[in-house]
Amino acid sequence: MTLIGFILFFIGLILRFTHADDENEFVAARVVWAIDVELWWLRSLAFIIVIPFLGPHLVAIGKMLKDLSFFMCIIAIVMAGYGVASRSMVYYSNPTLFNDTTTDTSFDGRSIFRQIIYPIYYLIYGEFGKELDDLDIEPDAAWSVATHVLLAIHMLFVNILLTNLLIAMF
């Protein structure tokens, strides 16, 4: 983690001083430095590990994070599956329904994140956003009913079963 911190610092430094007049490059340098300072704060936990009261807790957190990686893989697979399935039924099967310019159907990294990953991620916290509004436009349509059922199964699986798995792991 130390090497990554140094590399990010020098990348931010190069971006800052080589393109100081370009606003986009300056913003990129600030983003790189923000990630870098977060890594250095996490790296500073190594100094706290010698404190007898806090050290064992940090070791336990480190072991829990290793176990948590398995759980996060399952969550990512379930989220991606629901995201692709629901978006294919709601947005891409109804070109006349969503004819406005607010629905971006391009296939690049940013639009995949914005249209599939981002809204589905907040379903874990119970934030539905536009999820139910888009389904209630035509409540009797087959795609709407199927997506409602898929949403119910997804919420049941993620919020109940995987939360209980997380509790049982720790």
C-alpha cells in the first residue's frame, strides 16, 4: 500500500505541474491526490496497531475484511444480474415508452455504471429512486409485472438472506 501511495502522489504531482492551466487535468490531479491521502490515512493505522487496547481490534478487522471479500463477490454477482435483467426488461424492450433524451442507452463504462450499477447499489440501502416510478408507468404490462417480481426476489435475497449470511460469518 505504501508503494501505491507514492506512485499516486507522483502521478498527482505530474498532473498538477505539467497541465496547471488545463482545468480538467487539475481536477484529475486533485482526484488522484484525494485517493492518495485516503490511502495514507489507512496506512497510518499501522502505527496504531502497537497500542495494546486498539491493536487486537485492528487485527480482528483485518481478518474480517478477508472474510468479507467472499460476501462482496456474491453481492456483486447478484447486483449485476438483477441490474442487467431489470434494465433489459424496462428500458431496452420499450423504445416507444422511453423516447426522451434522459434515457442513455450507450454502451460505455460510464453509462453502464450510471444506468445499471449505481441504482442497483442503492437498493441495498432501501433507496428505490426511480426504480418503482419507471415500473408504475404501465403497471399491467408484462415487463412491469415481471420486473416487480424480479425486484421482490432480489430484495428478499440481498436484504434478508445475504444480511443473515453476513451476520452468521462474523
